[in-house]
Amino acid sequence: MNCEKYMIRQISVFSENKPGRLAAMAKACQDEGVNILAFSIAEADGFGVIRALVDKPDLAHQKLASLGFNVAFTHVIAVEMRDEPGGLYDIASRLFEAKINIEYSYAYSGKTGAVLILRVDQVEEAIQILRESNIHLIASSEIH
């Protein structure tokens, strides 16, 4: 099974948690014509992590790094989720049964329905389990 096609490069931007950091990141993406498709922000001890799916990850990484942002790529998977009670349970329970840990996640409403972004500790195994369970994964080519 070709798992790589479902591994999506997420941009992670590490920064001081202070006013204007998200705006500066968004402005840099705007200046380069990079579309931010989804993002989340987490905070710990005065620092923040902005995690984003963008349509041009290499360009975003290059621009943000040139502006002094600490930027890294992380592999995540995108799963189409039923937008109704039990949709999240279908996915989370299958990963639990396979003893795959969800490190973090966030969701957005996509063009065809809800999409769950997952960072897991065993990416290839998670892809295989979800595909075998007939859960539709979104290929990275559909994101960027």
C-alpha cells in the first residue's frame, strides 16, 4: 500500500505568544500567494505553535524562515469524517483498537464535508487501518 500519498506536510511555526505573530505569519503567506486551508494554535509557557495546512508548503516554509520564524514540517493525515454524531468515534475507535495514539488533531469543514487532521505516533499504520476500515483519506495532492 502506498502510504506516502496520504502523508500531508503541515507547517509548524514556533513563536513567542504575543500579539501580531499570527498576523505576521498570515501576511507572509498572503504576500507569497499561499492559501492557508486550515490552522490551529496551541500555547505552552509563553510560546505558541501555529500548525497550518497550506496549498504551497515549500514556498510558505521558505518565506517564513526568511523572516526569522522557526518553521518545521510535520506529517499529518486528513480524514473525511461524517459530519454527524458518531463521525469522530468511527475514526478514534479504530485507531484506539490498533493502539495508535492521536497526539493532536483539529478539524475543518471542507468542500465535501468535515475533515479531521490527525497527528499520530504511527502514521503508516494509521493510514493502513483507516483505509482497511473504508474510511476515506484525503491525498496530499488534494491539499497541496
